[in-house]
Amino acid sequence: MTTTPEHDKRVAEMKFFSVYPHYVTKVEKKGRTIKELHTVIEWLTGFNEEKLQELIDEKVTFKTFFERATLNPNAELIKGVICGYRIEDIETPLTKQARYLDKLIEELARGRKMDKILRVKK
């Protein structure tokens, strides 16, 4: 299943600051911490807490958020279905990156161990 141009545009224009509180609520409701959420976001994007707060304060879109990110080289190991789309089949890079983030947060909320979420090889 591929995404539509309209869907990709909607993802690009979403404001990160407006979605971030939902991420916090989702993980805290499941007994995880904001620190763990920030660890996951930093692993994927390279943004530490200070930089993340700057982006939130700046009210950047997902497009800008991921343009400024340094994506983890192991991000391509993130696979599965999120929001009705198989990540591996998403062709638009920005939409794929946004779904990587969604998938990591879902895994965190579901109680997956951090080393598995961060794709640590043993």
C-alpha cells in the first residue's frame, strides 16, 4: 500500500509541537517516561532535549523537523505496519520518516524493551 500525494502533503504540513503532547500522553498512559520518549526521538533524529524543545518552540512542521534531523543509519531496520501502512512500502521519504517515529513510539508504549526499540545488535 503506497501513500497518496494528499496524505504525504498532510504529513509534511503537520506541526510537530501539536503532535508531541500526544506522544507524551501515549507513553505516560502506558507507564513509560518522557525521558524514554526523548531517548527514542534522539536515537532516530539526533535531537537532544534542548534541540527538541527549540523545535517545539519554533513550531516547526514535520517537513522541517526531518530536514534538520540526522536520521539514524539503523532506521531502515524499523519495519511493520503503522497507521495502516507497511513502513517498508512507503515511497515518500518524509512520510516514511514520520512513520518510523510513530512506530518507535508505539513500541515504547507497548512496553517493548529499549534495546529492541533502538535496534541494538547483540
